[in-house]
Amino acid sequence: MQTTMTTHTIVPRDEWQAARAALLEREKAHTVLGDELARQRRELPWVRIEKEYTLRTAEGRRTLAELFAGRSQLLIYHFMFGPSYQDGCPVNSSIADAFDSLIPHLKARDVTLIAVSGAPIEKLLAYRERMGWRFTWASSYESDFNADLGFSSSLDQARKAIEPTLDDLPRVAFRNAQKAGTDIFGYLTELFGFTAFTLEAGTVYQTYSTTGRGVEFLMPYYAFLDRAPKGRDEDEGWQLWIRRHDEYGGDFAEEECPTATVQPGL
């Protein structure tokens, strides 16, 4: 039998079990901390939504209150698909892949989950069909909704904000812009994020919002990879491996992307 050499520490099973037990105590502490953070999220003060927003969906125009679909809680993923995009962002698409399987369970807990993007509804629906998704996708193209919440901007605003730090953007931003069929400025007219709302006595309140690494809970593949022997194994290629689910195995080489070294934090 051929012996495979490894540089990783190898120990007898009893030593492994002792090390695993020590790590388990830290994992339990992490879980308890997560429970406490969840409680603190629920205790955040709310913001009353004063403006009457109307967005477009496959079923026509809907007010923000109507998007709750008869439930008292609304969760929105701000999906990066701006007016100049030809296709949705690949990384955002990997996030949206999980939505349809979650929705029945969320509905059972009085929660509606949808996506909102700045592109016209026709583009969103065509892309949704390509991806095989069924979740509600609303367009803020003719609404201030996404901009007021800080997830959409004009091309001029994006250019002014980005140009001074263009060299600091991660490589994946340029890759995603190319794969979305736009340039970096058009790409960054949209930002990704997650916002929660509640509806009480006909009034909508914003209760929570996050972006950056705060949306990793929507990326279940990372939780699996964090428990795999090689982990995320991204190094300098942060998120460059992520593709649309119908593109794995295609010509999606990292070499197509300009070099950048900064990885955003939470």
C-alpha cells in the first residue's frame, strides 16, 4: 500500500477527539454569542417609512406594503442588477440560488422574501427565467426606494465615488462588471445588501439592514467550505471562483480580471 505524505499534523484518534472537544467549546460559545446578537437585532429601534414607494413586479406595480403579500414581515435582498447591466452579478446570482428553497419555510413564519434591483423589470424577469428562479423580483427603476436606502446611485454619483479609489477595488468587482455586461462604474451604481421591514397597522417600518460580509449568512456554500479540510481556499482570488450556476466548467478564467488586492470587511 502506498503511503500518502501530508504536511498537516497527524495524531491518534484519542488526541483528535480531545482537540475536537476543545474546539467544540469555542463553537458553542460562538453559537451563544450568535443568539445574543440575534436578540440585539430584534431590539434595534425602527424607522417609519414615510414615503409611498411603488415598485414593478411580474404582476404589475406594487406598493412596499403590498410586497409583504399579506404577511407582517418583509425581507429584501438588494440584488446587484443595475440599469446598464445585461445580466445579473454572478456573486449575487449565487446568493439568489438559495431563495426558492427557503421561501416556503419563511412563509410558515409570517415572512416574505423578495429581491429588489435597479434594472427595468423586463431585464430582471428575463434573467430570472434563464436562472430558473421563481421568487418575487421587484424593480426600483422608476422608484427612489433603492436609492433612498443607499443601495442604488446614478452613474455620475458612482463615478465620483469610485474614481479616487479605483485601484483599491477587489479583482472580483471588475470580473463581475465584465460578466454583467457593463463597466465598473455602471456595475457599482448598484450595491448588495439585506434589509428587513415590518408592517403594523398599515405602517411600514425598517427594522434592520446589512451589507459587506454581513450578507454571508445568505451564502450557504461558505458555511460548508468553512468546515471542509481546505476551507474557502480563496487567498488572493477572493470570490473569483464564484460563477452563475449554469457557467461552471466554462471559460471563466481569473486571468480575465484586472489585478486588485483589497478585500472588503464587515
